[in-house]
Amino acid sequence: MSGKKVLVVGGAGYIGSHTCLVLAERGYQPIVFDNLSNGHAEFVRWGELEQGDIRDRARLDEVFAKHKPDAVLHFAALIEVGESVKNPVAFYDNNVVGALTLLSAAIDAGIKAFVFSSTCATYGLPDRVPMDETHKQAPINPYGRTKFIVEQALKDYGTYKDLKSVMLRYFNAAGADFEGRVGEWHTPETHAIPLAIEAALGRRQGFKVFGDDYDTRDGTCVRDYIHVLDLADAHVRAVDYLLAGGETVELNLGTGTGTTVKELLAAISAVSGKPFPVEYTGRREGDSTSLVANNDKARAVLGWEPKYSLNDIIRSAWDWHSRSNHHVI
């Protein structure tokens, strides 16, 4: 597949930048399209940056005409669940209107291969754990609903327009490039691993655990943490699959192993060698007890297998945060 161009929309962000790294390693030519609202220009190290917004059809048409990509990867979304409850209008505008605008531009440019960042939030509260792709989709917040709407559009476009897609439902993305070139950098930060690492580094006042009375092995929520480079690998395999004639498909990306919040904090203390204050507080609205992926389908369809352990995730994140001066706000 050498030299094929891939338009990476949101490629200056956390998962997008790691995916550009892996695309370049595998012989693809990434082109980054990003409005830099959450992305970072210094993360664009593989392929050139085209600045623009996914709601700007004229700008999208310009970039498609200039680069003539073979495939599109779409990462450009607002992702903070709590924020989606406070400001649903922004989420529908960016995640739905923006995605549909991007899709229209892609179809008109003759794109046949589209990889979409989706989420386990499209499932809502789990009926069963681990969750597979046949689990009912009943999202419980605007964030999950906006992603679900785009999945439905992609299925229709796969059936009625000649656009095939892979919808990748992430569980908890975490970790960083082992060489420290790119890492997790959100403002404000809301993800558990960076928040706990910042506490261990003394950059913030301890770590808050929301709820310790869940029906789990230690009372805290269970999540499936997947290394960002494992996610990136799955995206590149999804491009390979579509360019080889693959059909529209939805796939979970997780390790299949759940970790409680207490286990996560113990692992971070062990890696960092630094204990930090932990405060237990009430449950947070909308948090599921347990979210763990059944990833058999991604193995079967893409030949994908996560390589990295929770320890690898924490070690790589620790290295990135302790070296970086991206102070979390």
C-alpha cells in the first residue's frame, strides 16, 4: 500500500497523532486536517497539516481536491461526556453536523473507504459484560447519541452509496508513544490515568474516586484500558481492510480485561513509586459499573490483537507526563 494518502481528520489530537505515526511507519502518507481546537500543531509530525473545520464544506472540498486521498480516518469529535450534558448543542453541531458534512464532501470526492472513531458509549448501560458488537445500542448521554447517529448514517451510506466504513468502538484509550514523541494532552484533563499521574507528580491535589459502592470486586468501577498504539494499529489495519474491498463493519477495540479504579491507582503508585492522596466521593451520574470489550470480532476481521499491558500503558504515560511540561489544568 506504499504511498497511499490517508486524510486524518483530527490528526493533531491524541489518538489521531499516534495513528499518523503508525500510518507513516506502514508506508501510508498521512495528511492531517484539524482545526486545532483540541489538537496540537506540534503533534503533526507525520504528514502536512491542513487547518480547517469539518463544518466548513468549501475548505473540505479544497483539501480533497488538493490531496486526492484514498481513505479518510475521522477522529475530530468533542469527547467529554460531562460537557455533552452541559452543552449538547455544541456536540450535535460538531459530532453530527460536522461528521455529515465531512461525509458528503468525501462521497463527492469519490472516497470509498472511511474509518470512524466511535465509542462503547453507543451501547449505554451494559446488559452483559464483556460487551460484543450485537449488544443493544441505547446511549445514555448526548456524546454517545451523537456517535450512534453517525454510525447509523454510515450504515445507510454503505448500503445506498458506495462508501464502506469501519466503525471502531473504543473502550478506554490510554498510554503514549514509547519514544515520547506524542502523548495524552487534553485541556482540561478528565481522563483517569493522566489525572492520577499528575497527582503522583504533585501537580494536582490528589485523585478523586467517584463511588466505591459498585457491585464489583472492590466497589469501584471497572474499565477496559487499551494502549493508544494498539488503537492506532487497529485503524491502520482498518484502512488496509477497506482498501482491499472490505465491507462496512463495526468493531470493538478493547483488551477484554477489566481493571477497577483501585487496581489502576495501585498500578500507578507502583510504576511511579510515589503514593498520592485519594479521596472517595459519591457516584457520578451516568457512570456504568463495568465496561469491558469482547474483541473477538476485531481479531477475526482485522487480525488485530492488543499487544500492550496495563503496565505498559502506565509506564508510557508516566514517561510522557513526567517529561512533558503540558501542565494539566
